[in-house]
Amino acid sequence: MPSASTPPATQQIPLTCSGHTRPVVQLAFSNFISGNRYMLISACKDGKPILREGPTGDWLGTFLGHKGAVWSAMLNADTSRAVTASADYTA
């Protein structure tokens, strides 16, 4: 039995999304762009960020070009631009 000062053990379970071949490390959601419509972008260890329709998760596009894991991805307010940060030291 753990002592009162020992925090309980936690388990991390890798998140995978359809279209990715490695675990997803970040999901970023856009602002609402029209009505209840929004988008999300996934950063993944496979090096291929994917843009998706928010409510359905439907694939909209894949960003190619990174040679390493993508650790972070963000969309601007109107979803006209995306930025990524990768283990290959490119953005």
C-alpha cells in the first residue's frame, strides 16, 4: 500500500488517430470559423501533421516535408495558416 506521501501511479496510453502510423503527441483546435464549424490539427511522431474537420474528424489534408517527429502544431484564428515544430529542427 502506498504511503500518504507517494502519489498514485499513472499510466500513459499512446493516442493514435486514423491516418497516422505513430502516436499523436498533440491536438490543436481552431476557433469556431462559421457557426459550429472548427478544425483540428494533429502533431504526430510519424512526421505528418493532419488537418481534420473538427466535428466529424474527417480528413482534410496532410502536411508533408518533415523528416522527424512533429512535436507541436497550431492553426491561426481563421485556419488559413498552420505552423509546426519538428524533431528535424524545422518549422
